[in-house]
Amino acid sequence: MTWSYNTNYPGIDDLRNAARRRIPRFAFEYLDGGCNEDVNLGKNTSDIREVELKPYYLGAYTPSDLKTELFGQVYDAPFGISPIGLQGLVWPNSPEILARAATEHNIPFTLSTVSTSSIERIAEITGGKAWFQLYYPSAEEVRTDILRRVEAAQLPVLVLLSDVPTFAFRPRDIKNGLALPPRMTLRNIFQILGKPNWALRTLYHGAPNFATMKQYMPGGLNMKQLGQFMNMTFSGRLSEERIGPIRDRWKGKLVIKGVASEEDTETAIRLGVDGIIISNHGGRQLDAGESTLHSLVALQKKYKGKIKIMLDSGVRTGPDIARVLASGADFVFLGRTFMYGVAALGNEGGNHTISILKIQLKQILEQVCCTHPSELYRHLIPK
């Protein structure tokens, strides 16, 4: 394919700045913020950027290749798109934009249970190659039917979300009325009027809704009732008793997202889980937790090769991807970065953002004289 690269926005920071200008403040703060005082939000990225790589300029070197095998699939790069809830609030139709771009670039796209496109629509766009992240539904009939739909769509990887046992304290979202139930304040209305392009596209595509969950919701719910329904529907706490039956049923690859401890990794391995994603929900759940980079360094020493170890949260750029891979991850996922791209450039945002990351990552490999992302660990400077 021909890469789409807009030289007016050469880096991720350019996309973030453009996104801030193009969407209402409440939508940007929902995307950009963490929880409590944003300590872990900042620490995730700052700890990654303390990682240093050593170049070997005088040895034999062949051109770098980003292609990476994961779960029997060869992807064109060692990174993918994280699941994000309420994507259509940030930019209308963004799940479909990103799913299409991921398919064209041959990288994984992960759909969240609480995103704004359905399982069936994303499966259609990706040719059945998307991953699906499951928020654990309390009602057995809902859980069973969602799994049936994912199986019918023949999606290859099911991701169980473990790091949202409770709703986090997010001051900006509360102030903006984006905690459930959401509310449209006069302040938010003025913000929308100031972003006519966003408003018109939202009008065209329709108000964002939980597309996968829509068929399970009673009709005619007001906002307060919707919030109560969502609270009753999901139970974010995973356990062996909840994971075991899903592992027995699910024939594809099974991943647990949100793992940050040896104890949880041991449980995942014992239950026959195929991979873990070290994550703290982008710093949006536990401000007092450690950074994902620190969790990765500890876990990969003991479990590398025993289970696929992936990471998201804190990764923003191609150099960040290289640092995380050098630190022991098998694969990397990014969320906010792609949403900045779509909010900044609309339909072209997905392709452009993936292109930036590929270009940046390949440049890092070539600069340190590394032929493949799996060899980056040889360039890690120990701390």
C-alpha cells in the first residue's frame, strides 16, 4: 500500500495539538486525562523515556524489517491499536476509521465492548482480523451472547479486561459531565458550538452510543437510567472462576489485559491464557500504581518465553515503541496516539498515525543498526 503521510503534522505532538484545537474541550480532556492527580499518567511515559539504546555502528548490518509474528499471524509492525471506550465521542466514526487503517497496514485493531461500533461492523471492515476486548458482563445471557457474536465473526483474539474492578475517580470527566450518567451542560454546549466541524460530523453519523451493547438495552432509557443499566451490566472483577469457563469455551487466542503482578501472571499461565497485556488503563485507574515499564521489566525477567508479554499505557511514539521492545515486550499497543491522529485529521488520521510510527520505529532500528525489533534487547543500556 501507499503510506499516507501529511508533512504538516510530522510528529505525534503535532497531532495532539491539532486534536486539542478541533474537538470540544470535554472530549479532549476525556481522551487526554488520567485519574486523580495524573501521577501515573505522566509516569508511564517518563519512565519509558528513561530507557536508552546503544548503537553498534561498525558491525555487519542488514536492512531493518518490522514484520513481527504474533499468535501465528505475521503483522507488518510490532504494534497495534488498543481498545478505547466511547471512541465516537472523541471523533465521529473513529473506530471504523482506525479499523480500516489497521487492516490496510496489517496491524491489529482491538474493539472495546464499550466502543461506538459493533462487533459485526468492525469484523466486516477488518475481514475478521480484529481483536475484541470483553468487559465482563454480570448477566450470563449477555456474556454468552457477546461471546457467540465474537465467535460468529471469527475474530482471532479475545482480550479479557482486568484493570477496571471499579470506576476510577476522574475529576475532569466529573466536571464535564462525562461520568455516568453523562449530562449536557451549558458549558459543554458552548464548547460544541465552537467546534462546528466536530458538531456537523457528529450530527451526520449520529450521537455516539454503545453499539455492541445496544441490543441488550431496554428502549427509551434516559441518561440516568442508562448509567444505572451500565453499572448493573458490567462487573469488572475477573477471577479464576470467571476466566476458566471462558478459556474452556473460547477456541482462539485468549489474552488478559491489565496484568501488573507476578501473582496475576502466574494465574494467567495456570489457566492456559496465551498472552498478557501489561497495562494500567493508560494511567486512568490507579494513580498510586507503578508505571507499566517497571511492571514489564520485572515480569519479563521471570516469564519471557512462557507467555506472550505485551504492553500498553504510556507509549506515544516510535522511539517509545523501540524502548518498550528493548525492555522485553513481545508486542506493543497504543491508544491515545491513534485518537489524536483521528481527531486531528479525520478519515486520514489512522493511516497518517500508523505511517508516523512505522517511519520513526524503522529509523530507530536503522540508527542503532538493529535488523529486527526482536533484537532490540541487545541494544538496551542496563540501568
